Amino acid sequence: MEINEILVIAMFVSFIALLFTGIPVAYVLGGIGVIFAFIGYFADAYMDTMTGLDFTTLGLVVNRLYKIMDNWILVALPMFIFMGIMLDKSGVAERLMQSMQELFGRVRGGLAITVTAIGIILAASTGIIGASVVLLAVMSLPSMLQQGYSKPLALGTIASAGTLGILIPPSIMLVIMADQLGLSVGDLFMGAVFPGLMLGAMYIIYILAVGFFSPASAPIPDDAKRINMEAFIKVLKAVLPTLLLIFAVLGSIFGGIATPTEASGVGALGATLLAMYNRKFNFGVLKEVMQGTYNTTAYIFAIFIGATCFALVLRELGGDELIESFLHGLPFGPYGIVIFILAIIFLLGFFLDWIEITLIILPLIAPVVSALGFEIDGYGVVDNPELVWFVMLVAMALQTSFLTPPVGFALFYLKGVCPPDVKLADIYKGVIPFIILQLLALAILILWPQIVVWLPAAAYS
């Protein structure tokens, strides 16, 4: 084994080992890059090796950082984050919960369906998983337990609905993936619409099935009222402002009226106006939202800096060629290799946030997928349709990993706001059916890529 291959493997092993020390990920990534650049320089100078590394390599990081800060696409990140946090503070979710509960009150599992529907709307307007899971839990879990819902169904519904934000646009994850792979943000947003709605529909069908076959798990409340026009109008009033905001953001992108960056500004302004409309806006709220936006944006860009240093050193050592040769050497065939990659990403999702996976792993494996020879019809208008399809598979796999015991991130967000009598075992039991549904949805996307590619193609044709 050559010295460069040994150093590549050592970089990954060091990264994984240092994650468990509690050191911030940005420092781990940047620190490993600096240390291994020094190791390569030392080996070349005193051990007669040819790694090609020296401190000029680290000097290239500065140029990369200028390119990151000058990237027009990434301006959308703080705007979408601001939009999501402001919507959390605007009282939209509370109004939706109150009105939609009346609409689905006489349906078995109606409250769980309400939570799922609100999860879909929050996903299309915030895209921040932790905030969505916590907000849904605080609003709905006490009511669901009080109405006699089984704990596993209530907890599984909240956790799964909250994680839809990683997939349904405008997702900040899709913005970063588009930037890293040189894809169109609009293509990824449009490609995610049908998979996200399909998954939400599968959740609702499952809840209805549980209510039908196990009525005690999803009872109808005693004070449930019949649906009338007043309840319908109340729901319409609650939903319409949020839907208009979603339409303004996504519609302007899909219609070619605005770029994703420009649309993110529209979303940030619209969320602020919505908070004013609901009388939730004041300077205290604005300060809190701004601080949250600064913190989240700084966290993401700090990882950008660390990942840039790590990836630069890794590529100088030939890490991308090593990974490519390993994957092409697998005896699985093209679909087998994709499933193997998704399994690795699924496992990495237990330990890494989606940001690290997107910045480090995805750029290394995307060229492999492009070279596998998938003939996915982009209808002549979608660039790199195989990568657009693959990104949706990765997003679905990551969403599944965030729900999977024992270390799914969403499970711990949920446990943090649950009453003391709710055990972690109840959460684990509740999410298993939804994990099966997500794996089924993932299999459907693998078998029928056109579910992803058709909408972007139709928008441009």
C-alpha cells in the first residue's frame, strides 16, 4: 500500500475517532487537514516520500474561502434560515393546529393526520428539522396523549413529520448539495416535490390504516364536531397565508421569475409580514430570529471552512481516486453500487450531521455515480439527470437515518421535550413503521427515477 493511500485511510479514521471527543466538527475537519499537510511535508522532506503535500496546499484554502464567500447561491442560506426561524415565531403552526384539528376531528387518527399535514407545510416553509420536531411535539403531543393515542403512534408521527423538512423544498440541504455538485437549485427543488409529497401521503395512509385496524390506538375525541362550512373556512384562513408564502417562494423559482437566491429574500420578507399579520412580531422576536440566523449560518460556514481544508488535503493525496477505484471494483453492478453507497450514507447519518456528509462525502462519490452509465431520461432539458436522481436518494437515506435508533438525531430532539413518563423505547417503537415506509419510498425512487426527473423536465419544456 502506498504512503498516500495510508494517509487517506488515516485521515478518515482520525476524523471518526475525534468526533467522539466532543470537539466541534469544524475544528476537527480543519485541524486534521492542517496536521496531515504537515505530516505529508515532513515525510517528503525527511523520509524520501512523494505525497506532494506542503504548506502551499493550505494556502489554496484561502482562495477556496474567497470563492465560497463570493458564491451567489449560498446567499440563499441565511435567507431561508431566517425565513424558517421567523415562521416558527409567527404563530402559524398554532393556528394551523387549532383549525385543522376541527376539520379532521371525526376521523380516526385525525389529530395524527393534522400533525403530518402541518409537518408537510412546515417542511415547505422552514426546512429546519430540529425546530420542526420540537415545535410539533410541544404543540401536539400533550393533546394526542390526552385523547388516548398510543404513545408509539403519537411519537412516531411527530418524529417522522418533523424530518420532512430535509426533503421538501425549500430545503437548505438541497441548496448546499446543488452548490457542491454544480447542479441547478431549481432542478433539485422541483425534483424533491413529488418524493416529499409521496412520503407524506404514505404517512397519512398508514395512520388511517392504524385507525381502521386498531381503533384504540387512534380514538375519536368525545367532543369532536361534525365538519361544517365554518370549520372549513377557518382552516382556509389559517392555511392560505402560509400557502401563499410557499407559492411566492417556490412558484417564483419554478416559473423562472426569480433565482433561488432572490426567492429566499422574498421568503424572508414574507415570513416577517406573516408574523406581523398574526401579531407576533416585535423587536424582541426580530432580535431572537436574527441571533438564531447568525448562529446557524455561522455553524454551517465554519463547517464549510473546515471541510474545504480537509477535502483539499484529501484530494492532494488522491483520496477521490482511491474511493472511485474501490467503488468501481465492487462486484455489484451499477444499482448494487448505488445501494451500497446509500447504505454507507445511512450509517454515517447516525454520527454525522447532513452538512458534513454533503460537504465531504457527496463530492467524492458523485463522479462515481455519473460514471456508472445510468440512462435516465432528462427529456433533453434536465442537466445531469442521474445526479439529480441520486441526490434525492441521498436525501431520503439521510432522512431515514435521522429517525433510526439508536442514535437518530430527530429521536433526541423529540425526547428532549417529552414528558418524563415517555421512554426512549416508546419513541423507538413508534418510528419503526415510518422507517419501513421511508425505505419503501426509497425503493420506489430507485425503481422509478422519473418521479424525480419529470417535474423539472416539464417545467423547462
